[in-house]
Amino acid sequence: MNKLIMCLYFFFMNIYISHSLFIEKNIVKNKDIILVGNRKHRHIPFYHCSRYIPQYYYFFYSPSTIHNKHCFAQPSYNINVNKKYPNCEFTHNHGSHKKNKRSTTCHSFNKRTFSSCNKNMNNVLSQFVVKENPSFIQERLSKFNELKEKKKQELELILSENEKTLEKDIHIELPDGSKHIGKRHVTTPFQICLSVPKLLSEDPVVCNVTYIEKGLKMDLCNIEDLENDNSGEPIDDIPDGMNEIDNGNKNGCKNGCKNGCKNGCENNLTSMLWDLNLPLIGSCKLEFLNLVDDEKAQSVFWHSSAHILGSALEKLYGGYLTIGPALKEGFYYDIFLNNYNISTDDYKKIEEEFNRLVKKKVEFEKMICTKEEVLELFKYNPFKLELIKGKIPDNKKTSVYKCGDFIDLCLGPHIKNTGNVKAFKILKNSACYWLGNKNNASLQRVYGISFLKKDELNKYIKMLEEKKKRDHRLVGKNLNLFFFENETSPGSSFWLPHGTKIYNKLIDCIKKEYRIREYEEVITPNVFSCDLWKTSGHYDNYKDCMFLFNVEKKEWGIKPMNCPGHCIMFKQLNASYKSLPIRLADFGVLHRNEISGSLSGLTRVRRFQQDDSHIFCSFEHIKSEVLNTLNFIFYIYDLFNFKYELFLSTRPAKFIGSVKTWDFAEQELKNALNDANIKWKLNEGDGAFYGPKIDIVVKDCINRSHQCGTIQLDFQLPIRFNLQYKKRDYGVAGTDLADTEEDKVEKREEKDNEKTPNVVKTVESTDSETLKHGYDRPIIIHRAILGSVERFVAILIEHTAGKLPFWLSPRQAVVLPISDKYNEYAKYIHKTLRNNLFDVEVDTSVNTLNKKIREGQLKQFNFILIVGEKELSANTVTVRNRDNPDKQEVYTIDQLVCKFKELLEVNSAKFNEIKPFKSVE
């Protein structure tokens, strides 16, 4: 009854005050979303208000449904409607206890609108009209100049106050050992470069500065975390999926120093990329980077080009820019244009506006700002405001860059001036959503590429044309290898007979090498209980990429990787030191729930297989196993004439295990790489949190990079699954097993983890998870060569343009009779070769011989076998080689079979032969 009376009271009170309230001006009416913690509440109409106090609306009924049912004190809720900013503060007061006060943010997620609940912001976007040279450009520039003058005066004041304690002269050391004297806050890296003509001739783009004075650091908030593009080609295949887990700040000290030090803990140096025209703030070591030798310089060059593109888009359309990052190849910028869609007809004028700014050789100018200052600078742009409010805490700073009239939020660094960009071209454009959420505003994305020289752009355009011809989706369709049916099974390829032959032959080649190199192939289930994924750590860190479902009130998951299943298998083997290393290989089908927008042919799929292997070994096996695996990888890549580069990634800022264990493992990997007698590069701090790794990047015939092979050491999974093997001294009486070196390492890990703040904590150990006496913990080596078989096939098709080698080809030969008279002989040749397990076809159609030959060439048959009267009478065939069509040879049937069999022998050792025994004396 009391509830009924209260409801009636609120109903009539709302009617009474409705004429004096116009809540719709500030709050989205009807069913909005209120976020409390991580929960969303859609059932709260914004009409249950009992009284009005300026800027506050008190809720007593509906919002109380959010309140914890177990709380007995009367709650009240306030919504602070701030007209200036888009977010509303939702405050919960629990009775009279102020210490329990908490607040959250109220958001609406209406389609094609900004994700704030302030309706005024939505009105800004809905009323937008495309126009050239919008007024906010000059207003923003005026505010920037005012801030610049203010900060100049502040700096002069600071320098004058610290004139006695702060040395004006700074010492600058170059990589060649030469030293230069400069002025603090005056001398720029470019001025140093001018004094060394050799450096200037190398076209430096940016520099790496290592400050040797203590306390010099740039503590700025990065609002560019959103700028990681996921729409491009995937860089690598992850055998176990654990690389997806956040490794933290990779630029920090790998030994866990509080201040971080890229170049070593002893000197505690601060190293960072630095603009050429930005004054140095202290004594330092200086290294100039150019586009030829350094990928970071290339990224800076393209990021600067993105700013020039942003300036052109802003001037031409007056839209609201969002983000514009550098990509692995090129860059893009997103802009809100409401209902206007950029098309290819716009490309020319955008490129012309871009080039106008380039010809002016406008310098990039950096300025550090407070949160309040950038809010004022970008108050016209609702997207920038959301970035600022979400990424920059109060009392923190960030930076902006000015380039002509264009000003944008950015940490930098950037090139010296726009004149460095000598060549630019728009590649394509597309639509996208703000923050990747389809319920947010629709944006226009413009992709571009730029170079230092025009001839580099011309080469790139030719490469793109060649890339289109080689596109595996086009070649696969023309050769009837595979297809996709997105409505039926998106991200899963249908392999036609000829494509299946390629797939199986590739796997068979690896399987034969497994027999030679003593791998054991296993089969594991496709579906596991989620308890397994929780033990492995994948459930907490990778479940968004898994297909999960419930059966009999229990959660299950289709496996996205093989390693947890192999750990279960190792525990069943009752392994001892004599049986190590144990090499388990698995071609099981894997599924990963990739975002539909990221699916791309065979290069990014949801269903795939890997040549996945896990080597369980001891510390003493690491070097030999890694070296053997490297030789295995080199052998496979050499079969396809791939060039490749190797990268050793070492301990990141956040890691598990002891520093001593990491140092030992990293040194073993270095020793293996050196013994492999191949050049390799160091990626300091780029390892996975569970162990160091070696990545192998292959380059195809048009010089594109693809990461396929990987070797990763894992210290974590053996602990999570409590994997153990019997040691050499297992069962030996009187042996103090607890005092062995590997026992000491594991016992010290917990102590080391407490001392090192950046160590990632694993699952808590229990008595059942500790090492038993006489047992050691194995190390797991995750290893893949092809990576995803689907993706490797795509790379191979584009690398060879569909002209696969004989042993891998699904169309090894075609028999062509010159007329119907010789069809029976052609069929005899066809049947004989097929009985010898060759993939041969016969063409007995009515087409002319020339047309048959042309079709055979288009289908990429390795050999065309022509038979006529001469061949019939001599029991021979005339052979035309695809790779040397001008040369024709005549073979008997036996000779042809022998030739074809020789071409199939591609493995590193011969099979089906008996070698005489040689005794060792």
C-alpha cells in the first residue's frame, strides 16, 4: 500500500512541475543508458523528478532500482548537468555517509551521434554543413598564438629564476664520438646537423635523444592510443594467442626501474624520439634517423604527412577531424562531414591543397599544453573534446603541433617542415565509425602515401599495380582454388579440389620433415571446457576472440590455439630427463572470433590450421632446439625463394619469472642465432610477457614483408599447468634435491617478483602446484613455420603469381592430343601418370591445339605434354616447360615418370631407401 501511495505521489508531482521543467534541453529523454560500474540500465525514464533545484535533478524512484538491494539506508541520486561539457555527473549518496559517495558518467549511444548524453552536442553534428575555410581555423590559430606568447614568457621567467643553478651550456655527443656544445632550450638537433655536412646529406627525418642528466623527462599524456589501425593486413600469426595480452610500456626499463631506462639501468638514461627543430633541454647523446635505415623515422614521416592531409581536408570541407595515424604502409585521417561522402572525384583537389602546403615549407611547431588549454583550443570539435576528457587526467599535460594554420593534438615527433614531403598520392577512401562503434557518428577516412622523392612514388604505384594482379583472391578465383560464402560462413574458406591439393601438399611436406626431425604428431579435441582456458590464462585475456557456448550448464570454448591441449598431453606422458626434448606437433583446426570488418581473404580468417608445435625441454636444451628450429625454418623458406629477416625480442617492462632466468634464456637465443650464421636485429623490450622470442619476417618478390615463423620461449604455461619431469638424480638416495640450481631459480621467483614492480603475477601457487622432490619444470618453445596454412597459401600465391613449383602444384601437367585421332594415346599417358600419383589432366576438347596450349598456360600447368603421330609411333611425349616455353624436349614414358619423381623430392632427406650400416670405431 505504501508503495502504491508513493507511486501516485510521484506521478502527480511530476505532472505539477512538468510546465516548469524542460529537461529535454539537457538530458536525452526516454530510455537512455546510465552506467554504474560496468552495468548498463536502460529502463530508467528521465521523468521521475520530485523537485527542481538549478543545475540538479533529484531522483528518488526509478534510479533506486540501480541501488544495491542489500543497502538499507535511503539512497539519493543527483545528475549534474553541465552545459559546457558533454558528460553528466551521476552521483550516488548512500544515506548520510559521505565516504560512500561515488560518481559515474552518463552516456547515450544513439546511432550516428556523438557518444555523449548532451543533446546540444548532437545538434552540433546534425547541423554541420560542408564549407571551405571554416571560421574556427582562424579562431584556433589566434588562441594558439596567445598561448605561445604566454608560455614563452613563462619559460623566460623560469630560466631567469634558475639562472644561477642551471647551466646554460649543454654537451651533445654524436654516435661517432664527436662532441658539441649547445645552449639549453635554444640549440636544436637540426643546428647540430648543419655543422656536420655528412649528417645533412643523409636526409635525417627525426633524431633519437638520450638525456644523460637526471630528472629530464617529458611526462605527457598520450591521446593517440586509439590510432592503432586494425583494418590492414595482419602482421603475424600468433601460435598461442598470448601475445594479445597487454605487455605494458615497452619503453620502460626491463629490470623494473621506477624511472625507466631504455639504454641500461646503471646510467638510468632517458631516451626518446625528438623533433629536429625542437630545442634540446639538457646534455645528451644524439642519433639522427633517416628513412633508409629506420622504421621509426618512416613512421614519423608518414605521421607528419597525415597532419598535412588533415590540414587539406579541414580547409576544403570544414569538417571535424578525429584521428590521423601512420600505418605500416602510409597513413590516413578521419573526418566528420555529416551526410557528405568523399569520392574519387575529390582526390585531385585534396592532393592540390596538400601540395600547396608542401610548397610553402611550413615548419612543424610543438607546444605543451594543460588539459584546460587544449579544451579551449578544440572546443569547436566534439571528437577532440571526448579524446581530451577521456585520455588526459586533471592536472596533466599533453602537446599540440602547429603546421601553418593547422593545429592538432599530438605527442609527435614530426619532420622539420612540410617541404620534406616531395610526393603524395591518395590511395583510397572509405567510411568508418567514431571509435569503431557502429552506434557512433559515421566518418570519412582518406588513405594516403608519401615519399621523399617522386620516383619512389612511381615505383610504389607500379608495385600496387603488380600487387593487384597477384592478389590471391583474384588468382584463387581464376584458378578455381577456393571461395568464400559470407552469408553461410564468414571468415571460413571453401577449398575446391585444386585448392585442397595445394593445402594438403603443403601440410604433407611439413609432416615429412617432422619424421626427419623427430617431431611427434598428435591430435587434440576441438572443444574444451572453459576451465582449461582459465588455467592457461586465455579466458581472462583472450575470450573476446573465442567462440564460447553453454552446454549442460557449463561453458565451453572452441580452441583458438593448441598449447593448453598439449600441456594436458605432456602431463600424461610421465616424462623424464631421458625423454626430453618432447616435440609435439598438431595440425588441428582452430577458430578465432575475428571482427567481421577485419576479415580479408585468406590472410585473416576465423577457421584455419597451423603447423603448430610445442617443444618441451630443459634449460640446457634451449640453444640446440632453437638452432634446429631455425634451420628447419630456413629450409622451408628457401624452398620458395623467400628472403627473410630475424628479430630477437627481449624482456618487456612487464614480465613473469626472475630476471636471471630471462637473462639466461635471452643469451641462449643469441647464441643460437649467432651459430645459425645469419644476420639478426634486436627488438629490445618487445618480447612477450612470458618469455623472449624470435620473429622471422619473410619478404616476397615485390618486397612486401610478412611475419610467418616464430620461436617463443614460455616460462608461464609450465607453471600454470604444474608441468614436471623426472630429473637425472630422481630416486638417488642422499641427494639434497631441493638444493639443485633449477629448484633455487623457481624458489627465488616469488621473492624477485615482490622486489620488481613490473613483474606480472601469475596464478597463485598451491601445494599441489609446487615441484615434487626429484622433479624439474620444463620450458615450452612455441614454434610455427608456416603459421596459418591459409595465410601462407595466400602469401605463396601472391609471391609466385599462381605459378607454384611442381611438387606443390595442383596442375602438374596436361596432355594435349593434336587431333581426335590421338585421344586414346593421350588418355593412356594421362592414366599412366595419374597411377604414379601425379596431378595430370587431359584435354580432348574440339579446340585447336593453340587454344588448348593457351588455356594450359592460363591455368598454370607446369608441363604441357603434346602427343601426335610422331609421339604415338615412338611411344614418347613432347614436353613443353612452363618456366622455359621456348625449349621443348622429347621423353619416353619411363623417362618422364623418373623426371617428375625427381621434382617431387624436396625434403631435406630421402625416404624409401636403405643405407648400409657403418660401425663407429
